[in-house]
Amino acid sequence: MWRQLNEHICKYWVIYLTLSIVYLAGVVFGVLGVKALGDSAISQLGKFLDTLLQNQPAALNPTFLGQLARDMFIVMAGIWILGLTIIGAPLIYLIVFTRGFILGFTISFIIGFKGILGLGLILTSVLIPALLGTPLLLLGAGLATIFSFLLLRGKARGESLRREFLYYTAAAAFVSLGAAFVGVTQGYFSVLGIRVLGL
């Protein structure tokens, strides 16, 4: 499986490179977005963060973990659906940029607002899930973009893409399940981070 994955990425490396650049651009713009906020907006977001941390479950809650897993699965399922359309590629890139923006904004804001405790919270509850989830996001987005291009080419040539569709759907389902697992992991590390740091 790893060999096939490596061959796939090598074959379509341009697409995965552009997706990675778009994601990193989103992270950078997220960081810059925090710096562009006024004092009033930062204060309001700080209060919202404190409320969010207070309402965070103190123990592993199956409902909480299930919601995080469902949210991650829905994002990946949405990317899969966009891959089934010829015009879906730009929206896929927009989703990747947005996810990068959210990550950059979250990291920058929490560290700026909470200081050392914020850095600890980022390390435990954000970076570890991001290290697991980002490759899955890029892989799912890459698969969707590739299939969208195949649809465009197949429509022009009148080709049947039944086999490619089955491969794409199977791979997207695998990636989506992995993303759901990352959602559960994020919930676990969030609870762990809050316990350890006493937030």
C-alpha cells in the first residue's frame, strides 16, 4: 500500500505541491490575520476562548469525541463530493486554504493570548492532531482534484471512468475514516492538554 501511495504522489506531485503551498499560504495568512485584529476584537475572542475552555469536557466524553470525528468526516466527504464535479477543483483549493488559515490563526491567537500556557495547549491539543490530519487533508484534496481533472478529460474524449470512480471512492472512504480517527485523537489530546495545564 505504501509503495502504491508513493507512486501515486510521485505521479501527481505537481498537484500535491500546489495544494501544500496553498495550505501553507493559509497558515501564513492566518497568523497575519491575528496581527491585523484590533484590541476590541482580540478581547472578545479571548473571552470566547476562555468560555470554550471552561465548557470543554473534563473527561473523555463519547458524544464530544463523536462530534469531532463527525466534523472531520464531513469535511472529507465534502471534498469527495466536489471531486465528482468538473468545477470542484477551485473550491477544493479554497477548503485547503481555509483549513490552513484556521490552523495559523488558532496557533497565533492562543499563543499570543495565553503565553506559555497557550504554547503548551497548542503542542498538546492542536499540533499533534494537525500532524496527523494535514497529510490526510492534502491526500483527500489531491485525490478529488485529480478525479475532477479526469472527469474533464473523460468528458472531452467520451471515456468511461467507472473503474477510476470506484478507486477514487474507495480511497476517499479510507482517507475519511482516517480523518474521523484524527478527530477522536484531537478530542483526546484536548482533554489531556486542559488537564495537564489546568486551564
